[in-house]
Amino acid sequence: MSTETSATALVLHGAKDLRLEKRTVPAPTGADIQVAVTATGLCGSDLHYYSHGRNGDFVVREPMCLGHESAGTVTAIGPEVTTFKVGDRVALEVGLPCRTCALCKQGRYNICLKMRFRSSAKTHPHLDGTLMERTNHPAAMCHALPANVSDAGGALVEPLAVCLHAIRRSHPPTKDEVALARSAGEGTAALVFGAGAIGLLIASALAVSENFDTIVVADIDASRLEIASSLGLGLKTSLIPRGDPANPPPPKDAPHADQTAWALKNAQSVAASLTQAAQADGVPPVSGFSRVYDCTGVPACVQAGIYASAPGGVLVQIGMGNPIQTLPVGAAALREVDIIGVFRYDGYAYPAAIALLGSGKLKSTEEKVVTHRLSLEEGERAFTLAGKGVDEEGKPVVKVIIENKPHALGRL
């Protein structure tokens, strides 16, 4: 019979105050399973909590474990569980919806008003995240991992699920629509702003879907674009200049109208250069991008994305950046460019992400996106690296994974 056990946890007590603590993990009851967490990826929200003690309006009010991109091995099961056995490997989906509201019943539980999310301070008392050696979790929110998906790959299921949800929300062109465009002498192109983990994953997923003639990844960091080029998926890249000496921005104390006018003119210039980058030998020319995926939340990128969209295109907002932005809405309306928001993922995304990782099509992406692996005891350094975006040797930091080695977790 299962009994309670103890586990080391990495606990946030305030901004830049991480502590290793022992936590008691009770035996799983009901429909819960106990999981020895083997890999957890650090996310942008984790970094906000670590750096500032808050993520937007959500303030840490009591000690809380971070981490929600996790995979592990089942160590015990509750009496009502029939779907898993000890030794199974799983990816944890850590959002806990109410399951009874209309949105949940429609499969859109990601925007359930009663959603509780592990590692989020939105609700109080907070729900601990998964940066710990063992944890209990509802079996219904765990997903079996194929043998050919590594533990690190299991930790990528969560961010990949975000990407697949974004792609699905964008309704990408079908193969028939791509063929129709080609017959009219036109190409289909997608643009991804940001070559971080989400950007690289979404660009990779788009590439293997074959829904576009051309996919361009844009960023201000050349080293990250080199990673995109090295994936072997035929991605094109475009380096966005950090500034144009010939067209400097107005001073910060300039009238708001002047600053807006300059920003929108600059966005049009960036959009034109990105559209030019989409042109390729042997591919019909494009007048703009049929789908734009912004993974930055940076106003300049969203503005340029609207201008870079083709008539009838779609801009998908994934990055959680500035909450209030000045956007050229008229430019979107006149060309019927849809602007779509994305928040986490719905019930389709986790199984789809696991299937895609299991197919082996993203093997190179997994290897290149996971740039750094550290132990739970190195948590402070892991968060510091992820926050800086570059390691001590000057190499880019894309996704940091905190690993718990099996031998440190005892016999499973």
C-alpha cells in the first residue's frame, strides 16, 4: 500500500529568493497518481515570478514552487486509477479546469473562468508547480509518453501544445488552398516573430505540416536565427535591425503622435523587408504572409506583423508582452486581416503535441531548443541563465531544463 514520502522542492519565497526545501508528499488518493518528476522546462512566466515576485497582476503572496512544463514517471496510483501503472512515463498537464462550465464542455477549458493552474499566483492559496522531486496530480490531466520521446521531450510537450493550439486557431491554408494559390501564380508564406523556444517550436511544426511554401523566422538575435537555420527544415530567417541610424526614433519627450507616426512608419519598413525575405527561387512570389505568429508581444513586432500580412491573412498573438499597444487597426480592417488571441491550449493540443514528438519529425528541434540542462540543486543558476538569454561562454540560452536524475529519486 502506498504511503507518504518526502521530496526536495525548489520554492520561491520572493523575488530572486529560491530555496531548496523538503516537502511531504502524501500517498495519492482517489483518481490521482504520484509522479517522480524527471524534467521541467523553465517558462517566461516562471522567470517573471523569479525576477519580480509577480507575473503581471499575479503577485506571489506565499511560498510557491514554480514550473509547469514537466514529465516524469509514475511511482504510485490512487485507488480509482485504471489508466496508468507504476513505471509509466507521462507528461503533466497542470491546468485544472472546473469541467462543468459551458467553455469546458466545449473543450475550451483553457479559458475556464474557474481554472486553477499550478505555478500561477492568480488564485490564492497558490497551487505549487512541479519543480520538485515528486508530486501528486490528477490522472485525467496526465498523458502517456511513447518510449521514443525523451524526458526532455516530455517537458517540451507543454510549450509545443501552445504552438499547436495557436496554429489550429489560425486555420492555416489547406493543401488544396496552397495548390489553388500556386495555380494563380502566388505563394503562401508564414512569418514567425521570435526565435525563442516557442518561436522555434511553432516554426518547426509549421514546416512539417507542409501548409506553406515559405516560412520566415524573424528576430533581433543572430545567434538564435542560426539555430533556426540549423534545424534542417528549410526555414528562412531574417535579422531585424535593432535600429536604423538614418532614421532614429524621436526623443522620449516628443509628442505621442510623433512617436506613434515614427513607430508605424518603421513597422512598414520592417514589414517590407520581411516580405522580401519570403521570396525564394522556385517558389511563386508572395505579396504578404497569409499567417503571422507573434511570439514576442513586442509592439513593434505586432505592428510590423499587421503590415506584413497578406489580404485576408491572420495574425496570431502568442507572446504576452505589453498589455496595451498602439496598433494599425485600420490597415488590418481594410485588408480583412484577422487578429487572434491565444491562451495556453485546449483539449486537442496535448495529445497532438505528443503524437508530433513521437513521430520523430521534431527530433532536431528538440535537440537544438533544449540548450541547457541543470539539476534541481542548480536552480538559482538555471533561472539566471534563462533570464540572461546567454550563458557564460556567450552561447544562446533557449530552453533550460531542470532534471531530476532517476538515481536521485530512489527505485521506481
